[in-house]
Amino acid sequence: MATSHEQISAEMLEATRAAAAASIAAGLISASGRAHSVGEAVKLLRDVQWSLWPNERYGAYQEWKKNFREHEEHK
């Protein structure tokens, strides 16, 4: 069982990763020179998050990985 200190550390790590991914996604959107819909921004954020910190334990990651690879193959 995780101690409260370990739990807080894990939550801080996840928050830090989320903030870093959001900053990177915002930079990419800004550099693109065009407007993005909320859906596009969320998709880009998810691409950044899962690309930097893949996590095989999550079904959401598995689905993203499948769709991301299919999308990349059609480019």
C-alpha cells in the first residue's frame, strides 16, 4: 500500500507531466500559425502525452496507439 507521501509524489508527477504536455501542445498550436478547434487541441495534447509517456496499462493508451499508427500509415 502506498503511503500518503508516495501518493502525493505520484500525483505531482502526473500533474507535472500534464502541464508539460499542455505547454508543448500550446507551443505547437501557436507555431502552426492557424486556429485549432478544441477537438484538434485535445487530440494534439493526447498525442504529446502518450508519445512522451506511453502507458500500456490504460485502454485509452491502447486505443490511441492503434489510431495514431493507422493515421501515420496513411500520410
